[in-house]
Amino acid sequence: MTDTHCPGFESNKSLKEVKLKCPDCGHEWEVFSDELGKTVKCRSCGSMVDAEKCKMKS
């Protein structure tokens, strides 16, 4: 058995899951922490929302 990882493993191993809540429809979902500061699409209503502003307190 070898101790190898997929390419890019090191840059992604510190990512955390962040819960978001759409301000338009209230749908909750998770994104990875590297998506904070980006605009993401609500999976329920399709609204484009700022992930940083829509994150839920943990």
C-alpha cells in the first residue's frame, strides 16, 4: 500500500463545509469554504446569492 493522494489533495484538505440559507426562499444547502465571497445559485429557486452574506451561523 502506498501513501499517495490524488493531484490537488494538499490544496483541498483544509476546506470546510459551510451552510447557506437563501434570503429569497429560505432553502438551506452546503458549499465548501472556498466558495465564500463568490456568487452562488440557490438550488431551489435559482436566485444568485452572495455566499458570504448567506452563510448560517454554526
